[in-house]
Amino acid sequence: MHYRRFVASAVLMAASTMLSGCLFQPGRFDATLQVMADRQFTFEYRGEIVMAGLAQLAEMAEEAQGDQPCYDDETGKERPCTRADAADRARRDAMGREMMQGMLGEVDLSDEEEIAEMTAMLERQAGWNSVEFVEDGVFMVDYSITSTLGHDFDFPTFEDMPMSNAFVSIRLRDDGRARISAPGFAPVAGNPMAAMMMGMAGAFAEAGGENQEEPGMQLRPIEGTFRIITDAPILANNTDEGSARDARGSMLVWDIDAGTSAAPMALIEFTR
């Protein structure tokens, strides 16, 4: 399949399957979750949150659809494009834009007023100490929240914007245990946006590097450290080194980069 046709098809297919909410990914970050045996917890995230790529890929898909040749359905051979083909492409382009707007909460990342409204909205939410739009869909954030675990927890959550991927989740169980996972910190296994972006970049690279400088093809690297600190019993975890002693109890550490394939996970048990 012609690589431009592949990119256009893949973007629309991904949009169709992930339309249920906005997709984000970490950039460079440092995150710490402190969960104590009495259910008190503090979560801190400092660094980049990336809300870029999908809209850019939609624009690239439109461009790709616009200059790709037409093919005969029976023979598969190239043929002249007709007015009906042009109308069909326009319809698909409109559908793709609508899908991407739905996924991105209809935020135009090129509109300074909309960006200002979004940063102000985030800073109104508890925990968002500061939010700064840097460039190309990248927000620099300082987030910290302290509370009691009487219910599940997800980060990030955005007001009036449905999410389909969390960076960090805590799920409480009836038996006094809590499962902590960080699907957003696994670039391929747990983060659909990163996986899609890497797949699209790979398709372009495999095609011989053409259009590598087009907007949206420069991936923001996922790179950071995630820690869990607890004085509760740790029943399971998937770190390489296991827990280390900390003044507050035990500490689990994951170094995250583009090669991280398994999402950080730990199971702890509350003692009271």
C-alpha cells in the first residue's frame, strides 16, 4: 500500500477506535506517589504533558488523501480521479476533522485564546499549581495533591474533557488492598497516543524518510522517573530492583523511556 494512503487510513482508523476521549502523553517528567498504610496519599507530577500529534496527523491525512492517486476497485490499477472521488475525499476529510475535534475537546492548539482558556481551566482544578503552554501542544505543569484514599484516583483528569488514558491510576479493592498502575508511562503497551504516533513515524521512516520534517512527525520523547513511597506492605510490584529503604518506609522506582514496555505496577495492603 502506498505509504501516504497507509498514513491516512491509519489515522482515521485510530480516530474511530479512540473517539471516546482525549489522548495525552507524558513528555519529560518526574512523578512521585506516596501512599501510607492509613490511606493518606500525596501525588506529585512535574514536567510535560503533550497534547499534540493527533490534530497534526489529521491534517497530514487530509494532505495525503488529497494528492494520492485513485485506483480501480477490481484491478487495483491506478486510474484518473473523478469528481465523485474528490467528493468522497472531502467527506472523509470532514469526518476526520470532526473526529479529531472530538478527541481533543475541540481545542485549537494554534489559537492563543483557546490555549489561555484551557490553562486557566486546569489551574482552577485542585492540584494544578501551574500550567504553562510551551509549544507544539506541550504543557509544562506543576501538579500536587494530598488527600485520603476513600475512592479510586486517576491522573490526569480535565474538567469537561473525557479521558481515555490515565498516566497513573489507583484502584481500591474490598479486601483493604490497592492496585497502583501507571499505564501512561509505558510508551507502547499502555499509551495509545504514543503507540499510534510511533507507528505513524515508523511508516514514514519505512517509506524512505520522505516528509520527515512535516509537522507532527517529530515525537516528543517520554522520559522520566516514577516513584512509589509507602509504609504499607508491598504485596507485588514489577520493578527490576525491588523496593529500597526510605525514611518514610519503602520506595519503588521506575526509570521511564521509549523502551519501557511494561506499565509500572504495585499492589499494597492497608493496615488500618
